Amino acid sequence: MITGILLAGLMYLSVCGLLYLSQRSYIYYPTGRNPDVPAVILNRDDARIVVSSNDIRSDRAILYFGGNAEDVSRAIAPLSQAFPGTAIYAMHYRGYGGSSGTPSERALVADGIALHDLVARTHPRISIIGRSLGSGVAIQIAASRPTDRLVLVTPYDSIAELAADHFKLFPVRLILRDRYESWRYASRMTVPTTLIVATQDQVIPNRSSEKLARAFPPGIANLVRIPGADHNNVSDFPGYVAALGGQVTQGH
């Protein structure tokens, strides 16, 4: 019996070790990019970051941070239509779309801040949009750099919390390196923020988005629900573009 308990314990520890070593493969799913979309290069000390753009000169710009398996070059056209006359910059995370390096929370946020600093040289008015995984990147940048407006699409309160719900039998909170605890940054926000929630989201539970909305100071965040939409098709639904532009107010 003791031998069985020891074997079970060893198996459990082995699975914990495997989760620790492979954890980032559950968060990041690198994709390619559409080479027909113009791009600029953000040179970092340890990586070369590709940033898709609509190549527009304007005092207004949008920084876009996509989902964990999203080719953000495909977001350039719809964002250009939603925000005419606005420069769009969509960052391909490390390992994505021709960018070098390995993705991690610290690296992605640092790259995003560097992109903001670069764009701010020629575009004094910057708004930030983050979708799914990118919502956790966007909110950290908005908390540390001047921003006109923040939009979080299908956002979460914390990836650490989502992972703990997913792997209930394992000490995920202790072993997770990339935690993306957006709630920590929500309380610092002073700019208008829109949270867009897909009511049929099977990836990010609505309760996680709603919990994040409650973490903002009063009067800062507006939560907009897109009825019938799921995590991946929310941008196809009526009302999405209006919500991106802040033209829909539902409160939270």
C-alpha cells in the first residue's frame, strides 16, 4: 500500500513538472502573417518584432494586441474601416508572424511598451485594443503609458485564475509563470475603457470578464455584451464595431 501511495505521489509530481515545463504551450500558439499587409520592424535588444500596419499618417493611432492564435495582420483591414483616418499598428508577438524570440508575459508587455514609445513620436493620440490574450498585454501598457482610450475584447480577470479552474487537481497558481493578472492594473486606469463580452463565450467565462470590470474605478469601465456571439466570432456580430468605437454604452 505504501508503495502504491509513493508511486501515485511520484506520478502526481511528474505531471506537475510536465505542466511547469510545458505551460507556455497552453498559452501561446504562434501563427504566421499575411505578407501582403505592410509591416514595420521594432528592433529590440534581444528580438526583432514585426508590426503590421495600414501605413497611414495621422495624429491618431491604435495599437492592437491579438489573441493567442491570431494572425493580427488580418485585423488591419477591419480596424481601418472601423477607424478611418487612423494609423493601425498590430504587433506580432515573439515567435509569431516572423517576429523572433520566445513569447512570455514580461517580454510581450515590454515589447508593447516599446511599440507605444515608438508610435508616440509621430502619433500623439494613442488608443489601445487588446483581444483575448492581448487584453492582458493591453491593460498593462495602458497602465504605464499615456493612452486616450482602452478597449478589451473578450477579456479575463486573470489567466492564473482561469488555469486554476482548468487544472483543478494541480497547484497551478504556484507553478504558473505568465499570470496576466489584469485586475492588478484595472484599479490604476483613469482613461475610458470598454470591455466587449461575447455572451456565448466558451473560452473566457463571462464571470471572469465581469469580475475584471468590477476592478476598475467607478465610472471608468463600460461592459458591452454582444448577444449570441462566441469567443472567436464576436467581431462578426452587429454592434461590435460600434462598441469598439465607444458608441455603445450598457454599463456593468
